[in-house]
Amino acid sequence: MEKYRKKPVVIDAVQMDEKMFLNRDLLPEGVHIGFSPVTHFYVHTLEGVMDCPPKGWLIKGVKGELYFCADDIFRMTYDKA
């Protein structure tokens, strides 16, 4: 298998934490809060409904698509621009 490096792309992202639950005005467009059976964030993606992992990050992709990323993977992949 050949090696490839990810192209340097600047993304928009926000960590989904308890302050997002307390102030719905902070929620990015397209993100919803579910309350059954546990309060969680979710977003509709091309692959279907995606739940946010604990302390996960909402990312807007290069084509404007929204998806969530686990905190540990986000921190290994991205640096603040």
C-alpha cells in the first residue's frame, strides 16, 4: 500500500459540550438535540443520522457537509489555525 499525506485544509469546527445544551442559540445550523432516551446531539448527513460522540467535534467538510468527530481523533488530526 502506498503512503499519502492529508492535504492541508482549514475547516470550521466546534466542540459539542454542555454549553451547547444550555444555549440553543450556540447550535450551528443543521444540528439538533435529541432527548430520548439520553440527551445527545445529532445531525443529518449523506449517510443518515449521525450521533455526536461524548465531547465530540462538529466539522464542516470541504463541500459544506456536516459530520461529527471523536475528540481524541480530532486532536490527533487537527491543529488550531
